[in-house]
Amino acid sequence: MAQYYFRDKQDKLRPYLGIGLNYTTFFDEKFNNTGTGAGLTDLSVKDSWGIAGQAGMDYMVSENWMLNMSVWWMNIETDVKFKAAGEEQSIHTRLDPWVFMFGAGYRF
């Protein structure tokens, strides 16, 4: 993720923007009771590469400690395969999650 920070490094509040790539891997895929009750089996979801964007800010609490909050958006496009009534099915799907994060950090 490439990030651009606004304001000077010594400012207490530093907003930033970022852009980069994300890799999403899926594991332990399974249908819920509704899917299995409908006869769906053999679920598999292909791993995905996509673009990601980020906006956030760091707030310096002291010389070394900071608080951070950010929001990420990711483009995830994947192929989903499964069997319905014994026949192979395939769909292409797109997920666009928003991830909200809060954290603390220490600068060395």
C-alpha cells in the first residue's frame, strides 16, 4: 500500500490516503443449512487480486505513541463453483467490503 501523508511529520494530526493491491484467499468454504438443505455441495471460491484504497489519520498522543483510525475499501472479484443436484455450477461474484480500523502505534 502506497501512502501519502498530509501535513508535517511533527504535527499532532496527520491525515493520509493510500492505494495498493489486495490478495484475498478463501478457505474452509461451506454452505449454511439452507444451502445444504437445498442439495448444494462441493463449494469452492477462487483466490482474488484487486485494488484497495485507504483513508485515515494518525494522532500523536506523545512523542512516540499515536492513535490511528482508518477505513479501507477493497475490490474483490472471484469465481464460485459448486454442485447443485449433482451438476457443476459456476458464478462470478464481486465483493466490495469497507473495513473500519482503530489502533495504537509506537514510533521508534
